[in-house]
Amino acid sequence: MEAWVVWLIIAGFFAVAEVLTFTFGLGLLAVAAAAACVASAVGLPVGVQIAVFAATSAAGLGVVRPFALRHVRRPPVLRSGAAALVGREAVALTEVTRHSGLVRIGGEEWSARPFAPDLGVVIPEGARVDVLAIEGATALVHPREEPLWTS
């Protein structure tokens, strides 16, 4: 078996392992094996192929991997607008049913519906609710206490 085929198999192994583990290291080793495969296909000796693999691996693991990990570990983007309201607490200003309702989120009044309207949830006026989603200009809310159920 020719050396470039062996390097190609090694590259494939590392690539599959990276996809299964998301280590950000095995993929770089796959790239290094692919570089060694190219060196072999050009006709360079085995010692040079190993040196290409080692140098490319060291460069990838020492330079590229820290940047990739820093990018992945970056905190989430600051939410603004309606998306920033999801997860906040609100107060029901009127009874909230599947057809109508009004809540105060922070200092703003929003039309509201229960998050699961098919269950027949009725949220009484004055109840504290959690905002689970925003659809257009309507907040989908769920009561913090037990809701009233209608059949």
C-alpha cells in the first residue's frame, strides 16, 4: 500500500473522530495527516512526511485550537428588543385566556396568551407569570402558581 493512502486513511480516521467528539484537536490532526498525504503524493521521503505531519499538528494545536476554543467559549450575545423579555417575570393586568389578556413586563404593557392555550389555562388578574416566548406583539406566558383550568 502506498504511503499517501495510509496518510489518507489516518486523516479520515481523525476527521470522523472529530465529528463524533468535537474536541477541536482531532480535526487539526486530520488536516496535518492530509498535509502529509500531499507530501507523500508529491514523492517526498517518509521522514519528511512525518516532519510535515508533526509541524502541521504543532501549528494547528498550538495556534488554531486556542482561537477556536476562545470563539466557542465566548459568552452569548446580549439579547435586546423583544427577545430580551423572554425569561422575565410579568404581572397579569387582566385575566389571560386563549382569546385575550394583558400583562405588564417591566414598565410595558403587552397583550398576552397562555403558552399552552390548548390546555384551557386561565390566568387570573394580578397573577405573577413567566414570559416563555414572544410572538409578534403577544407575550406567551405561564403562571408561577397553579393556573385555573377550564374545560
